Amino acid sequence: MNRFFNLPLQKKIVGIYMGANILIFIVNIFLIFGINIMAQEMEMVYHDNRQLNALSEAIADVQDSMTVYLSSKTTDSLENYYNSAQKFQNLSEAIGVQVTDESFSRMRRNIKYMSENYLSEVSLTIEAKRGRNVEKYRNHYEKSTELYDYINAYISSLNIEQFVSNSEHYTELASAFRTFELVSVAVLTLVMIGNIISIIIIVGMLIRPLKDLADSADEVATGNFDTDLPEPLYHDEIGIVIGAFNKMVVSIKEYIVRLRESMEKERDLQEKELMMETHLKDAQLKYLQAQINPHFLFNTLNAGAQLAMMEGADKTYEYVQTVADFFRYNVKNQETEVTIKEEVTLVDNYIQILNVRFSGDIKYEKQVDKRLLKTAMPSMTLQPIVENAVNHGIREMGDKGVIKLKVYREDSNVCISIGDNGKGISQEDIDKILGGSFAHKEEQYEHNGIGMDNVISRLRLFSERPDVVDIKSEGPGKGCEVIIRLPLPADE
Amino acid sequence: MHGHNFLLFTTVLFTIATLVVGALVFRFYMEDFRKSGEVNEYDKYYVMITDSYKADFWQSVYKGAFEAAKEQNTYIDLLGENLDRQYSCEELMKIAIASKVDGIIVYANESDEMTNLINEATQEGIPVVTLYGDNTHSGRISFVGVGSYNIGREYGRQVFNIIKEKRREDFKDSEKMKQRKSMEVTVLVNTDAQDSGQNIIISALQETLSQENATNSEFNISVVPVDNKNAFSVEESIRDIFLNEKIPDVIICLNELNTVCAYQAVVDFNKVGDVSILGYYDSESIVSAIDKGIVYATISIDTAQMGQYCVEALSDYHEFGTTSQYFTADVTLINGSNVADFLKKEEIDE
């Protein structure tokens, strides 16, 4: 079955057509065969009667020719006698001698033997006539005539009986023929119906994959690539088309996915680059704004420091020098990436300046794991956080304010913690700061221009992790701690 | 998919099945048709020749012979049955000889013509068995008949019974005693038959009567010839007897037809009770006539046995070249005393 369905479409269609035709052809052959048999039977019905009639005619010829010969002794009649006797003999020899239950067979047998006797009697008669033995030929003539009568009686009786029986047979045959007709028509009709149903089913089975394919193609055409793909059932042309279609749909789908992925990647990349650039530019812009004065200030401070040294005012010199370093860092540092050490130094300088300004009010505690100091981090991040802590945490606390800077390792992170014991911060504000929605007060004094949100954004971009900055506060008055977690570089 | 496959499979199977069944039906139909023409084939073919194939008696003998022959794969025909014309025994003999049958059973008589025909058949190598009527001078291999002497004695006893009954009646009526006349016993014999059997029957009858102490004055046996040469002469001959002045007291019939004719004549001439008929053969009508008291008694012959003996004789001859010269079939007397049993038996047979 499957082998047939795997044939090419053309062969399949031709196969179905031929199968149906052959079936009908076979039925017709049967019909013709049956009709032929019937016709033969019909032909044979009155065969026996014809045979008997021929026999009867032949024996009459023999008898007549003998009589004519006896009465006139002509050569013609003798010749006639020989011919007719030969003919009669041939006919009688053809008769069977079986003895059966059928009376016909026995009668035929008797006719045959009587005919033999009759022929020998007749030939004896003719012989005697030739020998002119009057007594003898009369005697034989009488005997043969007697036999002739018996044979005729037998033939006519048999003829009538057989006619009756044959007529019955004929009637039976005729009714059989009608039955045969009915059966044939029934068979032909049933075979036809079977044929039609088979063709409908087979053609349906052939066409169904094509329909499925059309449905799927429609779906795909509307843009639904996730439609159920039809299974190629057979390896015919339709099966090949379905296979090709399926492959095509799958590869289109794959291609689209790949395209989308690469586009997304590229966009991400571009976005990141853009953001980094934007933030840096933003920071630099702010610095530049801030540096307009610091450059000049830095030079001025340098001059002041030298003056203080010459005058022997060491403390003043140191202070001016620190301020100068602080501003120098700002001025020279155009790079986005620096080491933790540089940042920590900047914080040191910043605290020192503040302490001079606020006469040593701020306590600065520092716990630094020196092994981690070479770790890279974005520039200008720690100082704004410390500035924030001073401004918003401990400013109003006088000499009680403490700033703690810790650099330590935690798992695979390098942690930089900046804590204070100031007035703390509410969780609401922490969330706002981390979410980037805290309202700035740009015009605040002594602000170096870089806000927390800028710092956090840059740290996030740098580390590519959203939780890079954590702010902890145990409530109002209990201080605040900002922890930066940077990934440990791979070589350490 | 599976549903479709199944449907397709079923349809194709159904179609092929229809085709095959159609072809088979046709084939068996035709075979059946031909088979009706097929019949047994037999090795040998005998014929039975009688004067009238329609007679109950002969049909019954034929039936017995037919059954016996069939067992030996031989077919036996009652010759003349299938022919349009009525042929005499002699003509049928000629047909049988010309037909080269394997054996002839013939109801013969002692005529020379029959002797010649039997001899001719023997010359042709066809064994002939004479049945019921013999032809002693011929070369027939065997005779199958009834014990004529026994039949005669049975008739004698029955006649004596009738005489005794009459004696009793006469003694009761002294008037009659004085006018006692001898009982007229008429035996109907066929004219054509130089049949020794008939003579034996008559002599046995006489012998029995004298043995049974019947005085000669008490009975008088006469022989009335019945012309059976022509087709309907038997009936006329028998009626002639009743047209005579002196009607016999006892009529003894020696064949079935005579019995039936005599019985009908007695009824027609209103002589029931006056004339006692001693019949022959136990056809249905004769037995029922005994039951009604119209026929005094009849002889029942074991016809089946007779037929069997005929076939036996022929097949013995074919097998061993010789056979017993005489076969005698059993005879039984049926009269008023045992007719009921016979009727019962017939009913059972039917």
C-alpha cells in the first residue's frame, strides 16, 4: 500500500485508472465467459433430437434404396444403398452404449445394436438379391423390414421423450439464463460502486496532503510562522513540495531569529557606548565648568604655597599644597578609568582640605586592603560620595562627625565602603537615589558639580551590574553607608 | 488516515469478494445444472418381457427384479414400457435379441414361435429365463414360476371349504337336502397358452378334492377357455359365462386380469354370495374385494422374490455358466380370515 503511495503522482493516477478499468474488464470477461457457456448449453439442448432425426432419415434412405434395388436392381439404387448404409452406419456408431438410469441411454443403446443387426440383415438381403436367391432375400427382407419398424418405433418414441425432457431442460436453462443476468447485473453494479468508492478514497488520500499544504501556506502567508507544518506522508511530488516548504519555513524562522538577535546585540552595544560617552561627557562638561576657575586657582595656589614656604609658614604651605593636589587631580584626570589608590588619595586630600577649613571637625577613619588598590574603577566616584556624606550627613554635627573609608574583599568582589555617623537617610530616599529620581539642588554651594546619580550611572555602566552601589542607613540619626562592589579582576 | 485506509481496504476487499462470490455462484450453479444429467452407469443390461407391462403383478415382479439387479450393478428394463406401440411378447423378444441385451426374462408360453425365439437368443449368446410361463422345449437356462401344484392344492382346499359350508347349510334345511345338486366349479384358462402350469393346477385341485372326502356328486369341475389373444376379449369371455343359463358356483381365476373381470362381472350381475371367486394375485383391488366378501380367496405370490430369482438366475449364468433350472416363488393364500393382516401390512408398506 505504502509502496503504491510512494510512487510518482503520474504513475499513481495512471495506476488508479488502470486498476479500475482492469476490474471492470475482469467482470466483463466473466460475463462473456458465462454467456458463452450458457449459449453452448442452449445449443446442445436439441442436439439429441437433431441426431435422432438424422438417424431416422438415414435409415429411411437405407430402407428405400434397398427396396428400390430389390424391385428394380438398378446400379443407381445399389450406389444409393451403399452411400446411405455408410452414412447410417457412421451415425449409429456415434451412439453410446452405456446403460444408465436414464431411459434415453438404454433406448439409444438398443437402437445402436438393432441398427447393427439391421445393417447386416440388409446387406444379406442385397447379397441374396445379387445371387438371385429369391427365397433367401425375401426372408431377409422381411426380417430387415421388421427391424426397420422396430428401430423407427424406438427412434420416434425416444424422440418424443427426449423432446419433452429437452424442452424442460430448455425452460430450466432459460430461467438459469435470467438468473445469470440478474447475478451479473448485481455483481457489475456492486463492483462499480466499490470501484467508485475506492477511487474517491484513493484520490482523497492523494489530494489531502496538498490541501494541508495549501492551508499551511495560507497561514504562513499571513505571517504566522508557528503554524503546524504538514507532514509529508508519501514520497511523491506532493511529498517533496511539502518537505521543501517545511524546510523553507523553518529556515526563514531561524534566519529571522538570528537577524533579530544580532540587531539586538548591536543596538545594546551602541546604546552602552552612547551612554558611557554621554555620562563621561556630562561629567567632563561639569568639570570643565568647574575647572575654569580651578586651573587658574591651581596656579595661584602653587604661587601661594611657595610664598608660604619662603615665609616659613609650614602648615600654610602644606594646606595650600593639598588644595593644589586636589585640584591638580581634577585637572589632569581626563581618563575614565583610574585605580582605587588614586581615588582614595583624592578622598584623603579632600578630607584634609575640609579639616583645615572646618578646623579638624571631621574624623576620618581609613581601613584599606592595600592589595586591592590597583583595581580599576571609574574616576571621580569616591570624592562625590564622600562630599555627599559630609554635606548631608555630618555637616551639622561639629566635631562628632566621622567618615569611614574601607576597601576590602568580599567573595569575588572588591568592596569600597564610605560610611558616616550622620543624620542618616530614609529608605524612601535611598530608593529614589538608586532609582535616579532624587531631586537635585544644583545651586548648593561648595558642590563640585558631580551628582550621585551620575556616579551611580557610571558605576553601573562600568561594572555592568545594577547592584554595584548599595546604600544602607539604619534610620534617622544612625548614619549612612554607601558600598560599591566591583568585580575582582580576573588576574588577582 | 487509519480510518481511510480501513475503509479503502474494506471496499477493495468487498469488491473482490463480490467478484469471487459471483464467479463461484455461477460456477456451482452451472455444475449443479450439469450434475442433474449425471447418472449411474451399469455393467449389464437385462430386459423383462411380459404380455402387459401395466399389470400390477408384472410391475411388482419387475420391482423385485430391479432392486436385485441394481445391487449387481445391472439395469433391468421392462421392455416395451417406453415404446408408443403395444408389442407382443414375441415381437419384444425379437427387439431384445436385435438389441443384444445381456439377458432376457420372458413370460413365455409353449408355442413354437416362442421356442424358436428363445433358441435364437441362446444362439446369439443371450441367456433367457422364462418367468411364470415356461417353454420347456427351448434352450432357456431357467424357469422362475410359482408352484402350480401347491396353488392347485390351495384352490382345492378352498373349494372343499365352500363345499363343507354348503353341506352345513343343506343339513339345516332338509328341503334343500332333497334337491341337492353338485357344485359347479369353473376354471378359467387362457386359450393361447399351452401352459402346463394350468393343467397342473387343475389336476392338483381335483386330487385335493378327492383326498378331502368330497364325493364326485358334490362337485363338477369344468374348464372354460378365456380368449386372451385379442386386446379386450378376456372381459367379454368372462361376461359370456354369466349370460349362460347355468352360472357356476365357484370360479377359479388363474391370473390377475381374469380375477378382476370375474369380480366385476359378479358385482354387475348381482351374483355376490351366489358365486365364489377364487382369485389370483393380491393386487389392492382384489384384496379389498376379499375384505368386502366379493372374492372368496386369492393366492398371493411373492413377486419380489420372483423378480429376484430371475436376476439371480441370469447373473449365476453369467458368472458360473450355469444355474438352477427351476425357481419357485412362495405363495400364500389370502381369504376372509387373514385379509385384515394383509391390509395392515400393505398400509405399513405404503
